[in-house]
Amino acid sequence: MNIKNLSKDRLGSVVWGCIVLVIGILFCCSLSFAITGLSYLIGISIIAAGLIWAATTGIQRKSLITASGFLSTTLMAFGIMFIMRRLASIVVDFIPWFMISAGVFIIIDAFLLKFARNDNSLAKFITELVIGVVSATLGFLVKFVNGWDKFSATVLGAILVIYALYTIFIAIFKKD
């Protein structure tokens, strides 16, 4: 499918997927490179993602007082935390819980997709279920198994990369 033929919603999903992909790659690189500036780069990327999300919400809904507006503000605050604090303290505190909760929500969404929305696509169901189980499992490992916490940024980066690629793939190749 040609990118020019995508609807605004699908194009927004592709752009959001690309932003999450970049953030995921930066998280994956955070363990490999002991660069203090990487924390700033991740923080700036997250703030930019929040600003883009707030802008698209404001343009589409003509208001920032929405759930998406609140979440974009939260995302920007999280980016500021990356700049003000160091990456390690945020990773140890926040990321395992994010991975666990995101995994559980993805698992629930997979079952909603299959049974409540009557979507008979077994591939979508299995893909969402696997992503959810992997995310929740890795979150539990990072939080509760000694030694895994130093890999949490890389694990989160991998989850974000998988999620971003899935989002981009669905937005481009989804049939109406």
C-alpha cells in the first residue's frame, strides 16, 4: 500500500509507531552505551512524542482536556524526569510496572478482539496474546528476579520496538 493513500488516522498511527520505534531503539542502546547524554536524548524524544500526541489530540478534538491530552501531559512529565534524574533510577522504579500493566492490558485486548468484537482473525489474536504475555513476563522478571533490573531498559526497548513495528504493520496493511 502507498503511504500517500493512508487515512489521517492510519498515518497518525504510522507516525506514532515511528516515534515509539525510535524511543525503543534508544532504550535498547542505553545498556550498551554508558553515555550520560543518552538520558537527555531519551527524555527529549519522550517529550517530543508527548508534544506530538498533544498536538494531534488538540487538532482532532479541538481540545486538550481529554484522556489523550492528559496522557500526553503525563508522557511529557516522564520525559522531563529522564532529563532531571538519571536513567537508572527511572528504569528501576517505573519500567517493570509499566511492562506488567501493558502486558495485562494487551492480553485483555486480545481476548476482547477475539470474543467481544467478534474478529475472527487468529493471527491478530495470537500476535497480541504473545506480545502481552512476553511483556508481562519480562516485567515480572525485571521486578522480582535479582539481576534482571540492569537489563530493564533494554527489555523495555525491545518491547517498544515490537509494539511499534506491530502498530506500523497494522496501520499500513489493515483491510477496512
